[in-house]
Amino acid sequence: MLQPLSYVLVTPYTVAKSRTGGVLSRLLSRISLELVGAQMVALDKETTEAFAQIIENRNLAACCGATRDILGSYIRQNLGPSDDGSLHRSLFLVFRGDNPTKELSTVCGTFQKDADDLEAVTGESIRDTYADLIYTDESQQTLRYFEPAVITASEQKEAEAVIRLFAKWLPTQNNLIHNRSEEYYKGVERTLVIIKPDNWRYASSRPGMIIDMFSRSGLKIVAIKVLKMSVAQAIRFYGPTKEGLKKRLAPIYGMQARELLEREFNIPLTEELEKTLTESFGDMYGEEQFERIIEFMAGIKTYERAEEEWEEPGLVKSMILVYEGKDAISKIRSILGATDPTKAAAGTIRREFGSNICINAAHASDSVESAVREMGILEVERNHLGGVLQHYVAHR
């Protein structure tokens, strides 16, 4: 039997205020669950209404009745299209584990109304930090302002209902959100970011912290997905860097080979021999470094799979994001830092989280043309999450 799934929906306000990274940091570092999918969504009117009804049918034993009704009303007013038809971005996250709803509910936390008093709110949970439930007076009869920050299920039965709803709707949706006028898109760039596999080896706040650092750019996330990059995708993606990598590394390793031989045999070697070593050993080592990049990104060596299997998903997880806004390419790359973490400026992502030229935390497109090419290779307009939910519903 399949392990149960549950979800967290990060609200449009939380997404717009660039709090996505902070929310992810809390979730990924404090749960034992597997993140199986993520998708930026813009709910239509019908899906919004169905979602609100599921929440309003929430078991009273699992929540406060007043909060349940307020949350249903909030969903109708804020998640669906505005009166003018404009769409709002939310982030839909799906997790797998033995008791996902209970774990997610604990990390997301309660609302102030559900707590004994305001002083009991400590900032420990996501809602303690990012949510607001404000009444006009101490009697708490008239609501002044409500922002839940995140929405998650109160019990597994409710989670299953939401999963079924999104299993029907998500496969019809483009993973890349278009929710602005055509005039707006004339003045913006889109750039691709990969949060690389070294950030996903164990439960960690690192992916969220990296997204939080990118939020300094003021750009919008318009696409997101969890991806296990195939060998074929990795080869196509990094192929243009192969010759440059060999050209940059070959002289270094040719020189190191000469120094090693001189020490070993205690004889001086000529520059001509160093050139020969560069063209043979150095070039071969550069080729090996490219193979290591493929293995790092796909989790498997090229020779460990038959070539006809290279298109199959890899073994390690990455997160793919598309950022949108004015000067998106340069803004993201300035926050990312130099390829070599030891040469990256202080305060950049690669200086903070990178280990070496290969294992350097994240990737970002270096030009508009590269962004278009890379987004095509990684199929950013498609997301496997809808298929995951459909398979779950069919076999649960």
C-alpha cells in the first residue's frame, strides 16, 4: 500500500511577500517526510470553491469551528481569480510519509484564536511567525484581519479529499504561471535556477535558505518543480560547458602532473613535456570532471545505464525555479556568486553553501538565451506532480 500523502499550500500573500523560503526552511528541517512535488498554482473559480467547501466540512473535533469558517471565506476571497479575472500565485507542496498530516499540522501550527492567549504564541511554528488573526476587540467577535500564511489539512481524511481535487485539476495546468498583462511581459526577463542535489542529501533548511537569499532580488517565482534530472538532460544541459571545462582544467592538471613526476623521479622535466601532459592527461582529466558533473546532477554515471535508458529519471533530487522580473539574469547571478565558491563574494549563496566548482549549491542562467535553452531542456512548463497525485488516487 502506498504511503499517505498530505499537502501544504503557501498562500498568495505569503508568496508575494517573498516568505516562501522561510516557510520551506521550517518545513524541510523539522519533518521526517519526503517532499515529492511542488508547483506554483493559480486556482480557477471552480477549484477554489471546491477547496473552500472541503475546508468548511472539516471535522469540528479537529479544529476550531470559527477558524474553519474564516478559513473557508479566506480561500474564496484570496485564492481564486479577482473580479477582473487576474490570477493569484500560490505554492502547492506535497509530502509523503507515515503520518504526514499530523507532522505538517504541527509545524504549520495553530492560529492565535486557537491558542490560549497571545503570550502563548512563541514564533515556533510557521503560523506563529507569518500568520495573523486580529479581532477588533477582546471579545473576538468581529474580525479585523486574517492571513493564514499556509493552509494544510487538520486530519488525513481531509488531506485525501484535497489530493483528489488537485489530482483532477493539476494535470490540466501549465507549470509556468502567466498572470500579468502582455504589456508587462515586454519589460521583464525570466531566468532559471537549480537548487542542486547537495542541498537535498538530508533534512535541512538549506533549500529554503537559498530561496530566501534569492528573494533579495525582488523577483517573482513563476514556476517551481521537484526534478530528478535524467542522464540525458544532464548531458544536454551541461554539454556547452564541456570544452570550456577541459580548456580551463587541462593546463592545471598538466602542470600538476609535471610537478608530481619531478618529485617522484627527482628529475627536471621540460615545458614541452608539460604541454604533452596537458594534451593527454590534462584533457583526459577534464573529460572525467565533466562525467563527475553528470553523476552529481543525475546521481548515476553514464556507463551505469544503457544509453537507451538515459532519459529515465535520475536518482537524486533538485528543485527547479523560474524567476521573473526586470534584469532577472543579473540580479540572480549577483546573489548566486562566482562558480568557484572560494572566489565568490562574501554573502553570496555559493560562498555560504558551496564546496567546490562542481558542488556549488545552485545554478543560474547566465543569459536570456541560456535561460530559454535550459528551460526547454528541463521542461519547466511541465510538472510531474499532477501525475503523482493521479497515481496515488488510483492506487490508494
